[in-house]
Amino acid sequence: MDKKLIYFSVKQMIFAASLAAIGVVLPLAFHGIPGAGMIFLPMHLPVLLAGLICGLPLGLLTGILTPILSHFIIGMPPAPILPAMVVELAAYGAAGALLIRFVRTKDTYLNIHISLLGAMLIGRVVFGLINALILNVGGYSMQIWLTAAFVTALPGIVIQIVLIPIIVITLWKAKLIEI
């Protein structure tokens, strides 16, 4: 196995822990708005960042721990949704880490964007599969998935596409992370 897939530094651990903490706190800013979590996807931002900047083990772990910590600290996501959120966010963290590691064009900016968009798409597919196969067996359709994953979540998707590359590129240019 490639050592770079399992190796991580203290700096990456600090980033991952900080991003998990942000993943618990950031959604609080949206809880006053009904349905804001499904619209703005605030927990997804730090998990996608963790995948892109911290690597596979820590991106995956951040995706798993963030919703669990949030559930036990602030009660969100609620227990019935928690398992699906854990799997979905784990997919975001793992996919982001793997894609940023293996997508190699001659343009670092393009690598970041392809990796981010790929991770976002993989996470949305996992979201749909979890809902279809486990949570809403028989009552889930392509239309429901498309609406929930892309239409309702469009503001959050736009925020991710705009903010995440800016943050990753800024950290990279400041030599705080390697890509």
C-alpha cells in the first residue's frame, strides 16, 4: 500500500481536529432557519476540506466523527438521521482525499476543482443510496433524490464550489499544506 495514503502529520491531525470542531459549531449558525441544514450543508464544508487537505485516514475519520460529535454535543443530526450522515460524510472525506491524491493534471487548480467536484458527486450518490436502500426502502425515487441532493442543496453546493477551492489554494500558497 502507498505510504502516502496512510501517513499523516501532527499538522494534518490539528487541521482535522479543527475542521471537526468547525463541523460541530458551523451548523449552529443555521439551526434557526427551518431546513437550513439540507439547504446550506454546513457540516459538509469542513469534511470536504479535511479530505482534500488531511488525507485519507483523517478525511475519513473527520467524516465519521463530525456528525457523531455534533449529535452528542448539540443533538443534531437527530438519531434517526445520524447513521446516514456518518456514511455520507465519511464518503465525502474519503473521496476528497483519494481524488486529490490521484487526480493529476498539469494544473494544480484544476486538480483541486476536479477532486472537489468528484467528492461532492460521490457523496451525493452515497446519500441517495443510503436513503434508497436503508432509510426509505420502496418510498425513495430518482426525483426525490435529485430534489434533495441537488435542487434543495443548490445554495450549499454553490458555497462549497466557491469557498473550498479558495481555502485550499490559500493554504497551499501559504505552504501550510501540500497538494
